[in-house]
Amino acid sequence: MLLPKERKRRTLYHDLLNIPEGKEMLADMAHRHYMFTTTHVPGDPHYTAFNEGRRSVVVELLQLANISLSELQATLKRQETDGRSESSYGSNDYDEF
């Protein structure tokens, strides 16, 4: 049984990530944080671990939002069709902000 605080947190994430803007944001994060590509960096286990950490955050958000990979891929396809997605998955542009 979940504690009230944990239940509230899960509900908050689920509600936020299941509105259209939340799904767009989550698709963007999946695109930029190695959801569909390898996190492995040859010869650099530390950077590989760093990349896997980035990916694991997206995995947790998908679980909290109860969004399937097929739903996420459909959102990514829509973004590509609309010209709102970068050309290469897992790009290293997270430092733009």
C-alpha cells in the first residue's frame, strides 16, 4: 500500500505527463536522453554510466505516467512530421538551457 505522499506524487506526475504538453515534453526527453539508442561510449565507462543515468530518468517518468513505448514513439513520429524533433536521437543538446 502506498503512503499518501507517494500516492500524491504518482498522481501529480501521471496527470502532468498525460496532458498533450507533458507528452510532448516526455517525447523530447526520450529523444535527447538515449531512450532509443545505446548509452555506451566505447572506452569510457564513466560517461556510459552518466548516459545510462539520463536514460533511467526517462524510463522512470514513463512508468509514472503509464505511457507505453509505442505511445511515446507515436508522439515522436508526430513531432518529426511537424518538424519539431531533432535529426538524431540521443543528441547531446541538453546543455542549451
